[in-house]
Amino acid sequence: MFYFSWLSVCIVLAWFVFSFLFWRSVRRLGIGEDTTFDLTFYATLVAIVMARVGFIAFHFDLFAGKSPLLFVALWVAPGLSWTGAFVGAIATIVFLARQYKVRLGQILDALVFALPLSFIIGAVGTLLDGNQMGKASTLPWAINARHPIELYQMVGMLILSLVFLKIASVAQRNKWPYGIVSVWFIFFYSLTMFLIEFTKESRVYFGHIAPNQWVSIAIIAECIGVLYVRGGGREFGRSLFRFVKTNLKKVGDHIYATVSKRRS
């Protein structure tokens, strides 16, 4: 019997979109085609494995006492973990960047351009298949009286994408160190996913929070360590604060000028 899954279709489409955007971003930096292919291929391979491993680890009660063959039988016990895939892909990129002697910061910065759209496509597939269950909600936009998790994820990623694409252009113009923008992007991405997880039903909790949230906490802590151990976090924070302050001032001045003109 043939089973059609929107998630499977969207995962394949998301991979093609990610691969193209990632390739285009690193090509501008002068990184070779062979290196780009290896980074994409092995990161994808590890991401697939870790997506399944993460799902099994977070839902081990579904597999306990059953045949180990069930671990790989996706058609019998479907389930993948985006968090596991994300961690596996990042770890692979970090490892291979050192092996190929390319700047890790450049590779990570390419994720800011490649990751958001592919993530949104994957979230669309999850929404169409109904793979995630939100907690009960009385909010007016709730679907079937439950939080629309995928919509939260898509909106969150869209906002992060727009903000950090602007920040990336400022960073390029002002020649900020490679990798700073991507680390902050991963920080705010993990924080966003951590908050959204509160509206999602989970089978397992550790200390009143879900396993995905513990992973997000670990990633956030790692980002803070990278930013401050390498000495770039404080400088970037000041630059980001000045950037936000300047733009808020422009908006405020524009509103004030508009209101004053109407009154006169």
C-alpha cells in the first residue's frame, strides 16, 4: 500500500533549497566546489542519522522491549527529530571545516542564508501531515483549540531571517569577524525554539521541560561561551545595540514628523 507523506516531500524540497543556498553562499567566499559538496553531503548524511537517533532517544518508550530492527523501520515506526538533525549537521560542519582547513566562521555564516527557508518548508510539511501536537489553547488563532506549533515556528524563523539578513549586510559592510553573526543567529534560533516548545505536547519531560528544551539550553550556553571566550560577543553586542538604537530613533523621528505635520 502506497503512503503519501507531505513531510517527506517537503524534506526533500527543503534539502534542495538548503543545498543551493548554501552552495551559492560559500561560492562567493572562494571555497572550492569539492569542499562544498563534501560539507553538504556528509552534513546531510549525519543529520539523517541523528534525526532518527534523536527521535529514538526522546521517545524510547515506543521502542523498549521491541526488535532493534524497529530503529530503522521508518515505515513501521515513523519519526525524526529536527533538533537531532540540527545538532548533527552543525557538529559535522565544525569537524569537516577543521579537516579541510577552511574558516569555520565563513561556513557557519552561510547557514544564516541557507537555513531559514529550508526550515520553513519542512515546517509546512509537518503542518500538512499534522505530526506535531500543540497544547490546548483558548487563543482565537488556535487550530482545533490547540496551539499551531508549525505556524509559530514559521513566523519565528521568518522574523529571525529578516532581522539577521539585515544584520549580515551590516556585518559585511563593517567587516565584522566571520562567524559572529551565525553564532548570534543560532543563539536566537535556539531561544525561539525553546520558548515555542512550551506550547507543544511532549511525551517526555525532564525537570518539567522537554528534552528539546534541554538541547536548546546546551546550544545557548555554547553560543555564549563561543562569543565571550573568543572576545567578540561584547563588541558585537555593542554594535547590535547601536544598530537597533539608531533604527528605532529613525522610526521615532519619522512618526513624530508625520504626527506634527498632520497637527499643523
